[in-house]
Amino acid sequence: MQRTQFGDMACSIARTLDVIGEPWSPLILRDVWAGIRRFDHIQADLGISRKVLTERLNHLVEQGVLERQPYDARPRYEYHLTAKGAELVEMLMVMARWGDRWLAGEAGPPVLYRHHACGQIAHVDPRCSHCGEPMHAGDVDLLPGPGAA
């Protein structure tokens, strides 16, 4: 059975899933964001096979989400987020907030986020880019955009 090409759909969520929609990619992005940037370190942290990790890293580099930077004379690389990748991490922070709220259980969240600007422990809260008010699912209407099919 051939995989559906989500990138061809007139839907930004589907197109995003085409880039990071399998389970390993968000975890790889999380590791790189957290400072785990070398292949062997990512593999050890995730317990992922070398083959799958190689495929996922190549895909994320091809999609412009990560970039390779050499770190020694042999062809060995560290992986760094591009601007495109850093913006995806913002989406992962929203996913983490949902997981903290609904799945963390009695122990609480496994990670806390300290905001650089104020130094306080905080969580992501989507806001309207126009007025600054909170922007949640019940606060918006979906309208056709210029790229609608």
C-alpha cells in the first residue's frame, strides 16, 4: 500500500504532517532543540535504529528543518535547527502543554519551561497576532484562504 502524500493536499496541517507526521521526527527535533545534536547522542537518547535515524535526519535536512554542520575532519555532523525548524519547535511546545495537562498524571510535567524574558516558569499560550488576546479552538472561525482548493 502506498503512503498518502499529505504534502499535495490544500491543508497546512496535512502539509506539516508530511514533514514531521511520523513519531520519530518530533522527538528528533525536541532532542536537537534541547542540545542533543550529534547522531550517536540522538540515537542513544531515543533508542532509535541507525537506519531509521539516518532516514529521518536526511528527510528533515531535505525539508529545510535541520541543517548539518561538520564538527571534525571525518564526515561527521551536528544537526541544528533552521528558522523553519525553530518554528516547528513552537508547535511542539503546544503539544507538550497538552501532554502535560492531559497525560502527565500525578507526577506532573516531565519538563518545565523558564521564559527568558521574565525568568518565570510558564507554558505556551497561543495569542492572536493582531490583538494579543488568547486564541484557542473555540475563539476562531475557519475561512477559506487564498490557497484553498
